Amino acid sequence: MIHFLHKKRNASAAISADMLDPNNIPHHVAIIMDGNGRWAKRRGMPRSYGHRAGADTLKRIVVAASDLGINVLTVYAFSTENWKRPDTEVSYIMKLMNDYLRKNLLELDEHNVKLHFIGDMSRLNPVLQEAFQQAEADMQHNTGLTLNVAVNYGGRLELTQAMQKIAKDVQNGQLQPADITEQTISKYLYTAPENDIDLMIRPGADKRVSNFLLWQMAYAEFWYTDLCWPEFTKETLIEAILAFQGRERRFGGLK
Ligand code: IPE
Ligand code: IPE
Ligand code: MG
């Protein structure tokens, strides 16, 4: 039986949602959408081609996550470190985000998705900031999957800004230093109140955190794949959830 299951799980064509335990779907999944550039290069195409394909993958995976019963999906789209890339690549990615919204907003809305951008938006082009705010407002009454898109996001920046806000509230007397607990800090994060990550997925073969959700991932289960983000499918997501369901989460305790 074990041998049979093992074989079945290795053949991705055989993977389907009915293999999942519906009572153990991760509540909050995070994805580092990596490998766009390498995927494109391998096909003799420019990196921008990979970013465009990656945006299409995001549309499909949001729908898949919603179908599978995931409640919160947080995806890394652009980090505070990604500004180091050539201007042409950065502006391409920014333009792509605008295109993405224009192209997919209606469909995401039909899937009852609640959209939320996380990160420091102040460095973005005002037109893009406006498009983000409008998209959030249009979908604020939706009650399905919460989609957090991290743009100009860094885990360290998020914590730094949280500390600045806490310091301000202490200064104006709203908060006493002795009252600052882990729960207090959690409330000041971009992802509040849905902070804790259950499953963290990184495609693109690298096995690192790259400054994503440093506080939120305290007890996240990690899953990596060599597939690049443009190749990521609903079956890949199911494979990751199957692996999650096979893990024993102890949270520091004993089983
Ligand atoms: C992820 O793909 C997208 C962003 C970081 C914006 P990459 O662009 O990092 O692709 P690789 O890792 O170079 O292949
Ligand atoms: C992480 O990928 C950021 C995003 C996917 C948006 P990077 O490609 O920027 O990470 P490193 O540089 O390989 O760590
Ligand atoms: Mg990368």
C-alpha cells in the first residue's frame, strides 16, 4: 500500500484534489513566486517573458487555491531588494501589475476574492498606488479567499514600520511599554489579523526565505520545488498540500 501511494504521488498526472483530506487544508499559504527569469532564459526568451507567464500562473493559482478551500494566500511579487535589478526589468514588472489588474480583476471578483496589497506602497508610481487602492476598494465586500500581494515588501521593513508605529503609540500615551506583547506586535503587521503561515511554498529551486514574512513564518511548514513559477500548476499546489498533510506539526510540544 505504501509502495502504491508513493508511486501514485510521484506521477503528477495522477494527482487530484480528491487525494486531499478536506479537514486539513492549510488555512494560510504563502508562495515565493520565483524562477520566472530562469524559466524564460531556458527557452531563449527575455526575462520579461517569464514575468508575463508568471502573472498568468498567479491568476490560475488564485482560482485553484480558492477551489481547494485555502482561506488566505500571500504571494511575493516584488521585494524591497528587487529595486537592485535593471530599471528596464523593474518598470516592466510594475507595468505588468497594472496590466494584471485590468485583465483579471473581474474574474477574481467573480471568485469572491478579497484583494489586499501589502508592503510599502509609497515608493511606487502614484498611478499604480491608485490602481491598487481602487482594486482593494472594489473587492472589499468579498468574503472568499483573501489574496495578499506583497509589493515592495520586506519582512525586515514590515517589522521596522511596526516598531515605528508602536513607538508612536507609546509616545502619545495609547500604549504602555509593559503592555507590548507578541499579540500587540502582530496587530501592527501588514497581514493582520491573519498572520500565521501554515504552508510556505518556494518554486524555482532555491531554498531560502529572501526576507519574506519573517514574523509570520514562525511555525510554517516549508515546501520547495525545482519547477519554476511559470510551470507551477494546480497539481503542484495539491502536491504541496499533500506533503503538508503528511507532516507532524508539534509547535514545540510533544506528540
Ligand atoms: C521572481 O522571478 C519574480 C521577481 C523576483 C520579481 P525572478 O525574476 O527572480 O526569476 P529568477 O529567480 O531570476 O529565475
Ligand atoms: C524573492 O525572489 C522575491 C520574489 C519572488 C518577489 P528573488 O529572486 O528576489 O530572491 P533571491 O535574490 O534569489 O534571494
Ligand atoms: Mg529569483
